[in-house]
Amino acid sequence: MPELFKRKNAEAGAPPPQPMDAAKKPARVSIPSEKIAARAYQKWCERGRPDGSAERDWLEAEAELRTELEQGGSGGVRKSR
């Protein structure tokens, strides 16, 4: 933890932040790259196949798949241990 942050918290009387227990951490979701690629391709086609949007399409596709998984749909995605 940066020293400045420690001092500011101490001056304000705030307790230092504590690391999360492993049991409290959310499981990291592993989304297969093939699923992300398929969703990104679908988004790219729907938008008229513009040049230079590959990274945007990938990130949006990945975010959508994570949201869907969190809302209860598995879509073939597994949680890693």
C-alpha cells in the first residue's frame, strides 16, 4: 500500500484497508475466446462491418458475456478455481 495513503488514513482516523478473504472473493470467470470472438463478429456484422473496431467489438462482447453469466445464464462458460 502506498505510504501516502497509509498516512492520510491514519490522519483521518480510518482503519487501514484489509485484504479480502479468499472465500469472499468472487470467482474469476473464464470465457472461452471462441465465444468472445463469435459475439464480437456478430456485433461487427450488425454494425455494418466498419474498419478499426476489432478491439471495441471484442471488449463489448466480453462484457456482454460476463453480464449474461452473472445474471444466471451459463452459455457454456465455466468458473475457474
